[in-house]
Amino acid sequence: MIVYVTRKEHFNAAHRVYNPSWSDEKNTEVFGICANPNFHGHNFELIVTVKGPINPETGFVVDMKLLGRLMKDSVVDKVDHRNLNLDVDFMQGIIPSCENFVLEIWAILAKGLNEVAPHAKLHYIKLIETPKNYVEYYGE
């Protein structure tokens, strides 16, 4: 029997979505105000769902405290009140779109989850950038 458990964390971060090989005009044409050279920020919500069998000794798929600590230590503490373009090592050289950002978060959490709960697997990540915009990733 597979059970799905979900944890949510919040952080604030700034970024500039642009392609450095393009002109300012092309970046503005493609990315609009998100290409602002002075950056812009968001109040992000990170929702992570883990799936797996229930451990009969604990009754847990994963200890939610450990999942929360993994999310906080591995991702949130590294991005909260930071500039994704300038301050976040795992985003260097990557256009910091939400799509690219969620892929990097997945890679970090998948590795860490294997250490915290080897029988559990990441199922889903939802990264909410604004009330109207979010991305979802299932590891595919």
C-alpha cells in the first residue's frame, strides 16, 4: 500500500529571468518585466509530496519533521531572502525560471530524501511563484 504525504514551506527570493546571450531588447520581448536588470522578488511556496509504504515500526512514510528539516536545510535556507541569479550556488549558469528552479530543487531533495527515508520517493513538487503562476514537476 502506497501513501502520499505532503509538506509545505515558504520563502522569499529575487531573480531576473533573462538569457545572457540575448540583447536587452530580445530579453524584454521574451520575458517582459521579469527581465528587469534590477531584479524582482516573489513570495514562494514550495509543496513537496513524498510517496511510499508505511513503516510498520513508526506508522510513517517519512517523518514529517525530517522532511521539513531536509526542505529547510537543503533548499529554503539557501534561497530565502536571496537573489537566485547571484547568491544561490545551485542556480549559477541556469536561467532562473520556475521551471529550471523546480528541477534543481527536485535533484537536491531526491538525493536528501534517499538518506532520510530510503523506502520513500519524491512524487511531486509544486513551486508557487504568485497566486496566478506555479509549476509542477513529477520527476519525468
